[in-house]
Amino acid sequence: VIFAYQAKQPDGSQPEEFLGSWKGRFLLHGEQRDVVYTFEKSGKWSEVDFTPVGRRVSSSSGRWAFQNGQITINFNGGTSETANAVFKDRNTIDYLIVRHDDRTQIGARTNFRRQ
């Protein structure tokens, strides 16, 4: 069963299915990174990156929006990321980066699991 969500809610908030913290693993710049993305209903977003052994590497924050099957994140530092986001089930999102200011991240994919 695939769950599909098409746009943000009429009140301007984001779809509740995405809300909360999600953990995934990306291969970025030749290194594996565990990431935790947190999506809030207000549109706030945060990220914490860890090495595979659990050492915190970095963190970011910004705003997110979902529309037409894609999540767009605007980082507070000015960078942006757009990813195709498809629910495999209620606790797993297939996340494929299709646009990013750091072009080396385009094509990166993870299965985010609800935390």
C-alpha cells in the first residue's frame, strides 16, 4: 500500500503524516551520515547529522513545505533541498533528493523511519 499526499492543508499547515522525527542514512561526499529530520506542523524543520557510530557532526534548521509529492526544505543559511517523498507505510518514507544547492547531493536516497 502506498500513501499519497498532494498538498499542504487549507490552513497553511503541513500534512500531519510527516510530523515528528524521522531517521535515515545518506551517503554524502563518500561518507555515511545518519540524519534525523524533524518536521513541525508550523512549517519549522530541523536536522541533526551523526556518524554511523553516533558522533554528532552538524545540525541545521529552516522551513519545510510539502506539495505535489515533494518536500522542499529552505535552510536558514539559504540552501534549499527538494525531494520526492513517498510513504511506503505509515512509518517509512522513501526520500529521494531531486534538487539541492549542493549538486553532489542530487540523487541521494534514504528510507526515513519514524522515531
